[in-house]
Amino acid sequence: MYQDKIVLTSRDILEKEFKIDTRGYRPQEVDRFLDVIIKDYEEMTSIIRDTEREKKELVEENIRLKQEVRNLKTKIEVLTENSGSEGSTNADVLRRLSNLEKYIYSKE
């Protein structure tokens, strides 16, 4: 993904040989090579910064989603408990109604 943005590999830097001039290495050649290295380091720094920002956003989103899941689980538990207690309440009401009907109709 980032390979197309980075020109040099560590092997390129390690194996780079400069031609020797009468007074040593040719300064222009060394400067051009160092410019490429600097560009690569700047690109790598930018990539690292972007990746760290993206990682931070993903961690925050993950935390938010986990909290949302916990809240939804709590709501499901509450609804399950409430529907269970309503069911028993409805059954109790029906049982009482049935007993009341028996009582009323048996007296007539």
C-alpha cells in the first residue's frame, strides 16, 4: 500500500556507492541521494502519523461500539425480565378471573 510512495529500501541505502572525485565523493551526487532519503523519511513520517491517527479513531469507535453493545444487552435483559414477569402477571390475572367466574357462577 505504501510501497509505491517510498523509493528506497534499506538495502539501497546500505549498498549505495558514490563515485570518488579528486577531492572525495561528488557532493552533488551525495546531495541528490540524501534528498531522496529525506523525502522517504518525510513520507514515512507522514504515513506513521496518518496510521496513528487512524488507529486512534478506530480504538475510539471500538470503545463506543462496545459501550453500545453493553447498553443493548442491558436493554434486552430488562425487556426479557419484564416480559417474563408480565407473562406471570397475566397468568395470575387469568387464574384469578377463572376462580372468580367459578365462584360467581356456582352461587347462581
